Amino acid sequence: MPLGVAGLFQDSQVGFQQGGAPMSLWMADSLRAGAPARPQDWRTRLRDWAEDVELVPDLGQRIGSRTWFRGLATCFGLCASALYLSPGFQPVPGAPGPTLSDAHYDEVRSQMLTPLALGGDSGHRMGATDAVQPLRETPERPQIELSAQVGSSDTLARALSRAGVSSADVAAVVGMAGADIGGGIKPGTRLNIVLGRRASRDRPRPLDHLAFRARLDLDMRFERLGGVLSVQRVPIRVDDTPLRIQGVVGESIYRSARAAGAPPKAVQAFLRVIAKQVDLGSIGAGDRYDIVTEYRQAETGDVEVGELLYAGLNRARGRSVDMLKWTSNGRTEWFEASGVGERRGVLAAPVAGRMSSGYGRRRHPILGYTRMHAGIDFAARYGSPIYAVTDGVVTYAGRHGGHGNYVRIQHGGGLATGYAHMSRIAADRGQRVRRGQVIGYVGSTGLSTGPHLHYELYRNGATVNPLSVKFTTTSQLAGRELAAFRAKLAAYKGLAVGPHQRFAQAAAPAPTLATPTQRGK
């Protein structure tokens, strides 16, 4: 074998072993590479040209090159072709629709639905013919039955007027029911109204019947008898026994109380009272709650839930809570079982304003020399209300030298407060005032350079720095009042738990009928 062929054969074997390609294929490629190229068709040449030439170059790169200018020319060419070949914006003519004849128009209109509020008189109906004659007058309904509802912050008179009752009938109804609904009618009360036939079209319909629930314990019905309205009062028996709810606190005291039947209003009030005594987060599963609330139940099944009366919490760990609502000296507040009331501190400031001058010696802005400033000043707008910092009795109210219009309140325990430079006094001497009650208004009377409040605090008649004293007041029951308080607490704790059937099966009392003349007797 010649050397060249032997070397070629050896190289082919090495290539077969290393590259993994068969020897025959390698030899075929080698022979094809040395042979002259066959002519290609136009599709292959076009594909090769498209691969070498970038037809859609990125105009953001290689700016200024031949490729970039070729891409720019291509972009302009495409845009020009799109504009040249665009169809334009001229409207396309179309054939108009045929004009409807009177018969077709009447048929189409018979099937139309137009809003009644805009005077629509169409709908599915038969078209009018020569046999149709217009009516001079349309017949009216003999009576109209409707139901109205009293809205929030509404009155019976306004609700009746909105329902179409004449002003004369409204005045008659309100006059007959005035004593029974003196406190106003409850929002949401349903009014069942019947309006009768009117004598002529220019007169309102008369009120023939009206029925509504005036109170939980009273139904009222108005009837027109012989052309005169009369009222029929139907009393309803009501049980005022308070409702008591007890239970064990689970994952949530609110959910547990609601599941036990406590009204939402009572549960929210209960949590507000308990939160002032213990931390709500410390209440755990196993603690027992006790709620007593006002509860009025009518024999018809309707109920009214009133204010919370008693809040109790028996804790497995920690201090238990017994709180009872009690009215003492004209003030209603919560008392503990021992007869101790709520602690009430002073207001943060007796007027809405900033403190402009403190307690101590200073140069007087009017007198011009240094002397003791026996209080603190609050800069406030002229006419701003001044509040009593805590409960007390007014011992002075009037003009007081350099203080101008001045009020002094005695709070007990040797403590008193003074309020000076008022523009107007709103309290009288000897009057008992409550914490937060308005006693006057900011002014600039007396030795004053501008509207402000001069506030003083006295201990045993001597002025002290108001910022150095933090005092609170606590009500304490004693004597007969304490005995009555404990009796009421025992009565609440002796109530049965949950609502019960409170009415025996008995005949309802006969309703009373009264005309306007009889009612006045």
C-alpha cells in the first residue's frame, strides 16, 4: 500500500476511534470537499443572502453605519407603503332604510317600552282604530292602601305627609296621638294607611284608616266614622323584669356572651365597664361573666333592650368585679359592691388653649414690678368656654378686683379653684357644678392685656401651684342609701338567668274607643 494511502487509512482509523465517526462517512466528506461545487438553486442563494444581510437592524445601535442607513430606508419605505395603501377616512355610502308606513310604525310602537317617568305610553297593546274614543275622565280607585315607615330623626307628621295624607288629617292625627307619643315615635315604625275616595279631583283623599305601634305597650288605630276621625287605643301588656345573662368565658368574652343570648348593646357596655377595673387581656377561659340589662318584653313578643344595670366578673385567678349602676346626688355612675363609686380626676385644662404663664414670681405686664403670680394662665380665643375641673359648689361668682369677672368653686377637702378675667359668667353662687360643666367664657376683664384665663388652685385658703396637685374625687355611699344600694344588688343577683315566658294565657283587655270630643274630657 502506498505511504500516502496508508497514512490516510491510519488517520481515518484514529479519527474513527477518537471522534466516533465511521470511516466511510469521513472518506465521503473528504472526497466531497475536494470535488467541484454543484450549482445551487435560487431559493438556496436567497436564503444564504438573507442570513448574511441583516434586513431589520436595530436603529438604536451602530448609528451612522451602512447597516443603520439601510434599516432607516426600509422603515421609511414601509411607512410610505402603508400610507399609500391606506383606504382613507371617507364614509362608505349605504342604502337608506325604507320609510315605515303608518301601520308598520304603529306595530313597532306597540312593542316599545319607554320610561313611565318620561311620559311613556307605549307597550304591548293593540293599535288604536276608529272604534277607539278618548275618555273625558278616567275612573279612580275607590281607596289606596299603602305602607310607610318612620325614618331616623323623623316625626309622625312628616311621615304621614310624605305618604300623601292631607295636612288637615295629619293635624288631627297628631292632635289625638300627641299625649301618647310625647317622646317621639320610634324610627322604623310601620304605618298602615288607607286613603279613601275624594269628593273631587282638586281635593286630597281623606284618611280612612291608620294603624301603627305608638309604643311598646300601645297600639293605635284611627278610623273615619261618619266623616270624623276616631282613635282606638289597644294597650299591650309589658314585663319590665331585667334580663340576666351568665356564662363561662371561652376564646372571646364577646362571642361567649353573644352566644348566651346577651344583646350586642349590653355586651359592649359590659366590656366598657369591666375595662375600667381589670385588663381585658387578662380575662381567660374559665372566668364567669354576669350581665343584667334593662329588658322590656311585650306579650306580642316584641322586646326593647335598655341600659346595662349590673356587670359582674367572677375570675378563677385575680380580683373579681361587681359593678352596679346607681344614681346618687343627681349623678348616675358605676359603684362597686362596697358602695365606692368611680374615681374622677380633674380636667387636663379648664379651657382649650396653651399655657402662657406659669406659677411663681414674675414682672407684672401692667403694674410694671415683680410680684407673685398666684396661678397659671391659658391663652385662648375670646369667648372660648371655661369648664369646671371637677365637681364642686360655686362660692363666688361676680366682679373681683383685678381678677375681673371671677368664679370660685369649693371642691371639698380644703381644695378650691378660681377662674378669672371671664368675659361672661355662666354659673351662679351656691350652684352645684359637675366636672366639665361650662362656668364661663374667656375674656379680658380686670388687669389683663388680652383674652386669657387665669386659673388658681387653693388649699385651705392659700394658693398653690395647680400643676403640683393631682386630686381625684370618689363617691361613697353610706347609711340608708348604702342599704338601698345593697338591696338592689341582691335583687339583681337573685334574678333567674335568661328570658322566660312571662305572660299567662289570659284574655286581652278590650280596646277603648274615643272620638276627638271624648278624648278631651
